[in-house]
Amino acid sequence: MNNKIEGMTESTLEKIKEAVNADMVIGKPITSDSGTVVIPVSKLSYGFAAGGSDFTSEKSKERDLFGGGSGAGVSITPTAFLVISGDDVKLLQVESFTGALDRIISMTPDIVDRIGNFIKKRKDKDKNEKSKESK
């Protein structure tokens, strides 16, 4: 009986492996005519179950009888799109924000860009002032 259940389990898991791959989570990039790249991001969930039995009775001593089943389910939910336009990268969520932490995480790339631009402007300003002083 164990070999039959193992066979069902292995067969179902192989089918799941065939159906599920990394391209389902991070989709293939889509490039527009303007050069903007959009990459879909999805959440993948799956479940798996297997079971078996051995139908024997006192009248029937035959051990070839067996009953069993296995099954799986896969769910793919789009969650966001990664949009790359030149040096600008944004994450556009499909679902609305569920809390303050989600909102902070989504704002992080924008904040990092602003800080980087501020530092660059500051360095450029300091460089220009030093070049004026040396003249």
C-alpha cells in the first residue's frame, strides 16, 4: 500500500512542479514603445492532499485491493507591478494598503531617490563653490 500512496504523491507533486515556476511569481518583463518596462509580481499559493486505504476483510484475504486519492490546488493572485522608466523604479500595488507598514514600504524607493538627489545637489553646490573660491 505504501508504494501506491507514494506513487500517487509523486505523480501529483510532479504535476505541480510542471504547473508552477518562477515566471508565475515574477512575470516576464513587458517593454513599451517608450522604453518603460513593466514586470508583473504575483502571489502564488498551493495546497496538496493525499490519502489511501487497503480494503481487506476476513472473507477476502486478497491483498491486491486498494483505494486512494490525491489532489492539489494552485492559486495565482496579482499583487503588484514593478515599473522601470529610465532611472526611475516604482512598485505599483494592485491591492490597497492594509496598514501603515505597507504604506511606508511602498514609499521607501521614493524617499531614497529624494535623499540621493538632495545629496547630489549638495555635492554639486559644494563643488561649484570650491571652484569659485579657487579662481
